[in-house]
Amino acid sequence: MAAILGISAFYHDSAAALVVDGRIVGAAQEERFSRKKHDAAFPARAAEACLREAGITADDLDYVAFYDKPLTKFERLLETYLAYAPSGFRSFRLAIPLWLKDKLHMRGTIRRGLGGAARARLVFADHHETHAASAFFPSPFDSAAILTLDGVGEWTTAAFGVGEGNRIRLTDHISFPHSLGLLYSAFTYYCGFKVNSGEYKLMGLAPYGRPIYRDQILEKLIDLKPDGSFWLEMDYFQYCQGLTMTNARFHRLFGGPPRAPESPLEQRHMDLAASIQDVTEEAVLRIGRHIRQKTGMKHLVLAGGVALNCVANGRLLREGEFDDIWIQPAAGDAGGALGAALFVWHQLLDRPRSPGGRDAQQGSLLGPRFTTDEIERALARQGGSGRRFDDEAELMEHVAGLLAEGKVVGWFQGRMEFGPRALGARSILGDPRSPAMQATMNVKIKFRESFRPFAPAVLRDRATEWFDLDPKHESPYMLLVAPVREDRRVPVDPEALRVMANDPDLRKRVNVVRSEIPAVTHVDYSARIQTVDEERNPRFARLLEAFERLTGCPVLVNTSFNVRGEPIVGSPEDAYRCFLATDMDALVLEDIVIVKDEAAREAGLEARGAYLAQFQLD
């Protein structure tokens, strides 16, 4: 037996992943255990969960693989500071102590963090190679072009190459400070959202705006070549030498200082979001077409933070000339842990790979699981209880009935998802046919911005009846956007839309009924789709089937089981506390159903403030 533990840590969203004899045994992010969103600490608890799943200890590991090369990254840090000295001294002074404390002594840090692994060999892989490995090795393709796009690894910000059999080879690179990911993050910062976590908010805001700044971005900020290569005009950016992403010149170009977090959104911010989204999509499309022409590959795999831009992914699939694409569900830094482990197994140990037509990601349900008996004991410790169902069919019909009545249901089943999306294991579910569901979930459950769209989970064999998705394609990891079909849309008064387009209150635009499933139809008629099938997620598929039998609709609203600023729940205790502190109506923990009564609702209202105060708004 060969056991390889992959680790990503100390930058953003630390994670651990375990591969045993080539099989992905477990993978999880540290935030799910520490309850600190995007926790960058050493993923000791995530690693422990992976080892527990395999029934081994750290002493049984053969290799521990780290997702980047710390010394090379330190070299980039020093060279950048020297290039901009003395203006970068403040940033330099803050960064260096962290490097001197942990990052330059990574071997000892890893061994201490695991509390063992003394005999395990340590491997430090290249950051973008781990992204590439995470994209290609679990994919369903024998061979494919590879594209990695993120903020920055050691030096690389974008790379492409090919994967064939059990080998990957990256042939072309773009280097720091020229970065599509950092360009997008600059606009994330400027529009008042957090860098490294608010980019998806910017993407969700884009459909409310017009891309009127597109030409300005292409003329002043980025020189985008026909083949997708690019160069940034660094006179507008501050991230090399300062503590912010943008500078005064950037602010003058776009009409004022950055939006203060939590302040009202203006139409200008929506137009900026639309503009940078348009430029990003154009860059991704150009890169994709160039890769298709240069490599001749019919399939493409993607990873890196930019690969989480599901709108760009949808366009790449429709217009990028590839037969199919596959995106690593944990495309950001967390996925680097998985890529590092797979890189050792296939690339360094030269072990064979045999894709069988389906990906090896196992639905990305790779985290811990809990039995119904364990959940009952956890509830008892919390002073809670519910109805236990011994028959699964009866359970599905009961929960489907609650959803059809307009109830919002917390759904906690099976192994926890690996990656940023809830995929039907740690989810909050609702009826997509309800015009009020989106506002209810945003304001009363998630406590987040009203403009944020929700995703539809749809039975895979029904997806083409509701969305413009090619029947040969699927979206099991909620990483593709497709339009709602024309015949599912409903007429909207054009004059009402014109008036609302100039109204700063986005709730009025969101709440317009645009289709038969208004809760998951965005203002541009798009939807971020999750296709659900019996093989990857059987119980979630059976719930969707029960809901369809009851309502004729094979779609549910699926959003992550958490509130704003909180990581997705990891344990039954997390789920129960979140349920009590929100306006969720019911909670399903494996075979146990709890329906909230008025007493519990009032108690939850009293506890809500203290619960929300634990989490920093994100």
C-alpha cells in the first residue's frame, strides 16, 4: 500500500487530501473544522479526518506532498519588494515575520503539524503543476489540454499544456505580476468586496450592469492579445508594493475611491462588474481557442481560482471549440492538496491511470460522514430531538412534501463536499417555483446581499427540459452557467424592467418573476446548474425524484448550509446550531427530521445575534 497525503496551507483555504494506491480516499478544507472561513492554518484537523477515513495514522504515510515550493515563492516575494523599494517596505515588514516563522522551515512545520509522519518522504511540487494534476488526473479523459488560471503561484499566474495517460506537461506560462486572477481581484476590491472570497459576488453582480467600461479596461489596464496572452499596465495597481489592490490612478480612471464595504451599491459598481466579467470571459475564450488550435486536443480540463468563474466556463464550453471540458470542483488553492498527492502517485511514481468514462472525484463527496446513531447522540448533547425514519422512501416523500409547502430545509447527508460548492450533502434546499424563495433565503436564512443568485439542482436526465444545456454535457459540480430555456420563461413587462434598471434597490429587480422557476433564474435568465444523478449522489437524486412526483418539477434551490461569513457546516452540531439561529423551517440529518415549532423559532431569534457575531462578514 502507498499512502500519499497532500497539503495546501498558509495562504488561503488550507486543505488536506489523501490518496491510497491511486484512489482518492478523502479530502477536506480546514475551515470546516476550525469554523474560521478560508482558514489558512496548517490543516491538522482536515488531515486527521482523511487519515481516519482510511483507518491509518500519520506514521503510515509514505509521502507528504505540499502544493507549492515555498523557497521559490519567497524568491518572488523578495524580488518584487526589491523592484519596488522603498515603497513596498510596509507590506514587506508585515510579510517577512510570517515567512521567517513558518514558511521557510516548512519541513519541520509539516512534521509538527501532523504529529508524526517521521518516515514519510516530503515532496514540494510546483503550484501550477498541482493545479494541473488536480484538473487532469481525476478527469474522465485519457488525454486533454490543461489550463490553469489563478492569482499567482510561485511566479506563474497562468499555464497551459497537455495531459496524456499518467503524465502532465505544462508548456506555456504567464508570470507575475501579469495575472488575470489579480486583475479580477482588483475590481473585487474596488467594488467593496473581499479579495480571495468576494470574486463570486462580483460575478453575481455583473448581470445587473452594462459592460460600458470594457474598452477602457482593454485600452488602459490590460493588453490582451489574439491568442489570449496578456500584459497588465502596472501603473494602475498596488498589489506588488502595497496593502491594497489598486491605487489613485486606478481610482481616477473609474471615477472615485473604492466602495466602502457594506455601503450601498451604485450602478457604477454594477457596470464595472459587468465590464471586468466581459473582459475575463473574452480572455478565457481567446486562451481556450488558442490551446485548442495549438494542442489539437478535443477535451480541456481547468483548475485555479479563475476556473471557479462558472459564467466564463459556460461560454468556454459553448464557444471554445472543445467537445467537452472538466473543471476541478475544488479549483482554488484547496484543490492543490489533492493535485499534489495525485502528482506524486502518477507523475513521480509513474503509476498508471485508467479513466473509465466518469471522473474519479466521486461527486467531490470526500469529507467526513456521520451515522444516524452518531447524530442522535449529538442532538441529545445539544438538547434536540426529531423524528427518525426507518424507511428511506417515506423519508423522501416527507421531505419533498415540506419543500412543496414552501418550507426551507437544511439537508445534511453522507460525506461532506470538498470545494466551495454545496452539492447536496451540506445544503439548504427550497422550492424554485416560489417567487419569494430567493428573497427569503437571502435575507432570513443566509443574511447576505439581496442580489446574490441561487443555483438550481436538477435531475441530470431532466436538465435539457429546463435549461439550454447540450444533452451530452453535465454539470455535477455547479461550475457551469447555462440559460433557462425559452419555453420555461414568462413574459415580463418591458416598461417595468426599464424603470427597475435605474432603481438602486436590487431587490426590486431580483424579485421579478422571469420563469417557471424564478428562485433560480438570474436577471439575465441564466442559472448556475448542478446536474444530479443516482451514481454520484443517490439520496439527493431520490429526493429530487420525489419532489418531481409531487410537483412535476425536477429542480430544487440548492445553496450552501451556512450563514454569511461562516464556513459550510461540517458536523451535526454545526448544522443544528445554524438551523436554530436562522429562519429555516426544517432540518434533515441523515434519517432524522426536525421541524421547527414556534418555541424553537423564538429561542432561535434570541440566539441569533450571538451566533452571527462569531463570524466575520464575508
